[in-house]
Amino acid sequence: MALYVQKYGGSSVADAECMRRVAQRVFDTQKAGNQVVVVVSAMGDTTDDLIALAKQVNPEPDEREMDSLMATGEMASSAILTMALHSLGAKAISMTGQQAGIQVDGTHLKAKIEKINPSRIRQHLKQGYIVVVAGFQGMNPDADVATLGRGGSDTTAVALAAVLKADRCQILKDVDGVFTANPRVVPTARKLDEIAYEEMLELASCGAEVLQSRAVEFAKNYNVVLEVMSSFEVKPGTLVREENKQMEQMIIRGIAADKNQAKVTLLSVPDTPGVAAKIFKALGNAKVNVDMIVQNVSAAGVTDISFTVAKDDLNKTKRVVEPLVRDIRATGANFSDDLAKVSLVGVGMKSHSGVAFKMFDVLAANKINIEMISTSEIKLSVVILAKDTDRAVRALHEAFGMGVRARQAKAAPKKKTARR
Ligand code: ASP
Ligand code: MG
């Protein structure tokens, strides 16, 4: 008997009809001779609606209370899906994160899973139940509920798959799998059969909203193979797994765009040891996640330092940076939030050169200005104006021959498939 962990995202459980359909799929999986643990997200846009509601009564709601509020979305989902399963005649039970034994650290809104005690889940599985777990949450050391960050139900699913040593971990979505680019922006985007953890990690952290980054990290660390697939149709999706040689043949696996970017520039910062440490220590203490950092060549003993943060963190960043400017004797700071980051990702970059040139060339040809650049072994990112994002992504996708048509056109005359 195989153990399946199936995670259904918000749009797959958006209303009663969706719930009934998901219940049928879950029940079919069990009837095929498997044990099933289901992890659900909140129904549809519930989480966004709850956040909006909170902000109507308090523009800066307390984080503990936000967690109490947001966790209810997934709890409701799990109970409703369980009821739908019951109406099909299935044996099923819902569990909150806490009941499922998920222990998290003390950070509200971005809690990390520390430990899972799966004994209750195991016991119910043994008794023939389908166990429906509320995603996105756990219990912190104060016995309060804390959530795992937006998209956190993915992490719940992967973590459960890891501790339960599940045979399959399926992430079921309203898309067919992981694509070369967002199909809503790039009509020729192609579904990938497989992708390496590192690539998925880079894409996720660069704004591809397919999987939560932390879920991919977890999967990588515990070697859980993820199947990202459609919740509407039964057909193969994309496997997220360990890198293999074949994967390197395709230079760029995917393009991601993140419009949630803000840039901060500290002007005329004294170029002396310890200044950068001071700046980034203060940001770290305020739990601001800094992404790219660029320090200019210094002239006359001063230099400009720019960095990017998530747009949502900009107010918090301003509160840290403004007093800091006086403290380190910089002349001022600029903030801009009309930016986006576009990233090319692929393990093939390790063994192919010229990717940077080609990327910059394509952007230049499209008259798109580059504000910042950063690279890793398998990623190349640029910060550009947000208004140019879609145009940049489409042009790059085309230029690197990643699309459906491009691939067929190229593969045909040569009689061999260059990449898979
Ligand atoms: N409902 C939460 C969110 O929208 C968690 C999740 O969907 O995974 O971010
Ligand atoms: Mg959601």
C-alpha cells in the first residue's frame, strides 16, 4: 500500500463544487489501494479577503492576531473537504496544524516548521481514514497558532511527506505543472516534464508563484520528489527532483518575473570598514529580507550602496534606513518601488557561456534599461522598470527559443531533440 500526500491549492477548493470534485479525486486515490493524507489551502481568495478585512479595522494589525485570523481559512477548508468526503461514503477526518502535530518556531507570519509529531495522523491512517490537514499553520512554543508565510500549505505538504516517508507528494493546482514562463504572459510557454530542485528554488524565489520556496528547500533537503500537476485533469505534471545530466542540455529552464520589488539607495556613504555591516545588521534585526546589493566604486572616500527588498517591506525598511543615514553620515537615501526583477534560471548555465551577453542584448534591442544585475551559478537576474516586465519576459522567452513553436521549428530540420 502506497502513502500519498496530496496538496490542493486555493483555487482547486474555491467553492462547494470544487470541494466535491477534489473529494472524489481523493477518494479515488484511496480506493486504488493507497493511504491518503490531504493538505488543503484556504478556499479561493479567502486569505486575501481576511487580510483586507483586518486592514479595514487596523492598518497595522498585530502579527499574533493576524495568524489566528489567517489560520481559520485552512481550517474551514479542511472541515469542508472532510464533509464532502463523508458524503461520498469515505472515512475521513480533518485536523488543524496543531492536531496534526506540526510544531513551528516563534516567528509569526513566517513561522518555520521545527518538528512534526505524526502519531495522530499515523493512527488515523491505520484505521483507514483519509486525513485532511489544514495547511499553512502550526503550533508555536507558546501554544499559539502561527502561519508559514504566503503559499505555506506547500511546505506543510512536503514536510508531512518527509516525516511520513510518503511514496508520492503531489501538489495539485489550477495549472498543469511548472512552465518555462507564466503562460498568462507568454502564450508559447511550455510545460516542463522535470525541473531540478535548485532551479525550482531559484524560480520560486524570483517570483514564479508555483511553489513556496521553503517547500522546495524542504523537498531538496529530505529528497522528496514533488509532482506538480493539475487538480482538474488526471495527467502527468512536472517532477521536481534531484538534478541529472540530461537537465543540463537545456540552458534556460525557466523565466520568472517578480513585480514585488523595491530599491533603496544610500547616497555618499563613507567608505570605511564596518559601515556595510552596520547597515545590513540593522536591516537583519528588523527582519527585512535584502535581496540584491550593489556597492559602487568609491570616489573621494564615499560610495553609494543600493539594495532591493520586497515592496511589502519598504515601509519597515524606511523606518530602519532613515535614522541610519544620520548615524553613518550618508547624505541621504532614495526609495523606489516601481521595479521588477526578471530572472533566467537553468542548471545548463553552469556549462554554457554567453547567456549574460544574450540577455542584455535582447533587453537593449527592446530599449529596456537595466537598473541592477545579479548572478548565481544557475541564475541571471536584472532589475528593470515594472512597466517593462511582460515585454522583457516575452522577448527573452522568444530569444532563448524556449517556447512551444520555437522548439518544434528548431527540432524538425535537425532531426534531433536538443533538449527535453
Ligand atoms: N492560504 C495561504 C495563502 O494564500 C496559504 C496557501 O495557500 O498555501 O497564502
Ligand atoms: Mg492561497
